[in-house]
Amino acid sequence: MSISKKYGRTYHYPFSPGTTSDDRINYDYWLDVKKTDSIVHTEKLDGENNCLSRYGVFARSHAAPTVSAWTKEIRQRWELLKNDLGDIEIFGENLYAIHSIEYRKLEHHYFVFAVRSGDKWLSWEEVKFYANLFDFPVVPQLDIIKPEDERSFREEVLSFVQQPSELDSFDILSQQPCTREGIVSRNAGEYSTEDFAHHVFKYVRKGHVKTDEHWTRNWRRAKLMWEYPQV
């Protein structure tokens, strides 16, 4: 039995090309989007989803806390704040281990993107509040909009995914600059955990994954920006 619930499965936009056989698509996304007061677009970062709760640091499975080598840094941070979390669960992208994108403007390795309290996902403003309270950055915020029509909404998403990361993205194979992994869009307000699939959506670019299932054997630590040669 899991100690806590995992992060919900995020459905793809129907125009997201980076789907795999086990991904799910929300073909009726616009029916959900237009019901919201505002949507916040954030950058999808290429790392590992790590949850911080009073019970420990969790990765994909919430049956037991993670003990992976690349979570050592965030587990050390957790030791300092675990007694202050209460019923708050912080979800963030851990970029300590390089996956398919190398980021060259990292000042931190852990970026918060969601906060859960009981059966509620907290609003984006509350996410930023708790991230600041515990001295974490949030994932890059690209825009907050009031949805008006599907065409302009879709065009904005497509324009964002054609741009490089706010954190300076490089392809790990070619070592050339590349576009960001994708976009995560969420209801800027609070919503129930049971309704997650109707409030969070993503776009992932095609051919994003450049590693195989054995990447953990030869993983590399992501450098922080001051560790790169200054030119």
C-alpha cells in the first residue's frame, strides 16, 4: 500500500506529437479549458518528478521513499524541512541527473510545479507561496491567460514549444541548442485531486527522449551555471 498518492497522469493535448503507446490524450481538452477562469502555461522540464512530504522523498512510486543516488541532494534538503511540511506535499522536477536535455543556466536542481494538500491541488499562487516559503524556485512560468478561443490558445502553445528553454537547453547527443521539452498547462485555480485530468494538460515535442531504460547506469550530474567555462 502506498504511503501517499502519486502525481496524476497528465493527459496530452491532441496536437502533442510526443506521445507513446501508454500515454493518454484529452481529445476534449477545450471543453475543460474554457470552463476555467485562467490557465497558466509553464515549461515542462526534463527531469524526475520528486515529491516531498513529511514521510520522505518519493519518485515514481509512492510505496516507499526513493534512495537513488541522484536524489541525495534533495533528500538532504528534505531533512531540513520535513518537520514543517505538515499535510503539504510539494511536487517538483529534479534536474540533478541529466536526461535528454542538458540545461546550462541552472542555479538550482529542484523546481516546484505543484503542491497538494489533502484532496486538493492548490492554486498556482499558493504553489509559488509554498515554493518561496521553503526556498525553492518554481518551473518557468510562460504565461497566464483567460481562455477565449481554441485557435489562439493552440497557437500560443505551439509558439512556446518552438522556443528554447528558459534554462538554456542543449541536446545531449548533438550538444547543440534545442527547443524546450514541452509545455504543461494547468488551471491557475485550486481543484480536486479527483478532477486532475480535467485541469492539467501537456504538449511534448516529438523524439524528445534520447536515453534508454538503462540511463541510470551511466547518469551524469547536471552542472550549475557557474560550473561551465566562462566565455
